[in-house]
Amino acid sequence: MALNPYDTPRGKLRSRVEATRRQFLLLVGAVGALGATLFGGLELLKFMFPAATLEAPPQFKTHFTVDDLTGSGTLKVNVLSDTANRVTVVLDTIGIYAVYLVCTHLGCTPNYVSDVTSGTGVTDTAQTVAKHYNAEGGAISTRNGWACPCHGSRYFIDSTNFYGPAPRPMDWVDISMSPDKFFVVNRAAITVYRQAGDTSVPRWRLDPKTGKSNGATIGV
Ligand code: FES
């Protein structure tokens, strides 16, 4: 009579090991199936209830007016920032423009500084002074611009990059005036886009008296 291989002590042991292995594989399969179901359910829930974005819309009204910027209001400055919305409005001798404060390196928000070359080792040239500073009658009134807090890039007041890893100038965006003289900025409407190495000073401006732009866009 043939001997049942599972009837020996060794066979019984093997049978127990196989049963344990089957149970383990079943357990692994069940855990995997449960995980997949939970993950799928969560994704479905996320799809049904999308997260609301708290980001401000691209077009917004600033909290300052043309009089604040030109000095006929209570403030006497020529640069006003809405850092929450990452926009600075600048008045120069030609008119008004708005710089979108997104560093062209990795997107941090540069800070306004009144001595932009400080600590960079960059020395002013006659061309720099003439092109990029608020100069009156050949004298520099302010060496203002932006300094990026992340990796140290610097930009002149016209948003031209000159130091650090930023590859190109920051963009300018559309700015207009509401009937109550507050500025309205549209960050979705780029008025000046310059490539790497372009140090030309953009000509786009908003006329503070008429509230109309001259339409002189670049690269858009
Ligand atoms: S993000 Fe501005 S220098 Fe890197």
C-alpha cells in the first residue's frame, strides 16, 4: 500500500508550512485590495469636491490712487507696492508702469530696495545710470530696484536683471485707472516680456494725466 506523503511527521510539517504561506498570501492580497479601494475612494472624493483656490484673481484693484503715486495725495513717493498681489507700480519721468514681482529664477517675490547694487560688487557705469536709475539732469536721485531674498538676484527699477542667477528681466503687466483713480492691475495681461540678455528699457507707460497707455508693448 502506497504511503500518504502527508502522513509522516515531515509531511505534516510541510502541510502546515504551506497552509501558513497560503494564509499569508491571502492576507497580503486582502491588504492590497483594501488599500487600492481606499485610495480610489479618496481620489473620487477629491474629484467630487475640488479644493477651492484662495488665490486672488489676476485682475485686481490696488489700494492706492494715482494721486498717492504722483505726490498730490498724502504720500509723496514714486514707487508703491502691493506685495500680497506681487505687483509694484512705478512712476518715472515718462509715465507709470507695473512690474510683476516674480523672480525669473525660481519665482520668489523680490523686495524693493533703495540701493540695489549694494553688496553686489557691481559698480555703476554711465550707461547704467542713464538707462536704469531715476536720474534727473544727469544726477542719480535713487538707485532703487529689487533684491530677491531666495538666491540674491538683483533687478534695476525697470526690472532689468543685472546680478545673480535670474536669467532675464521681470515682466511688466497691464495697469489702468478706475474712475475713482485707483489703479487696476491685470497680471494676466503682460505688456513687456524681455528675453535673456535684453537690457533695453521698455517704453510702455500709462499717462498719469489721461489714464491711457501708449500701447508700446515688448515681446507680447
Ligand atoms: S528665486 Fe530669485 S534668485 Fe532664485
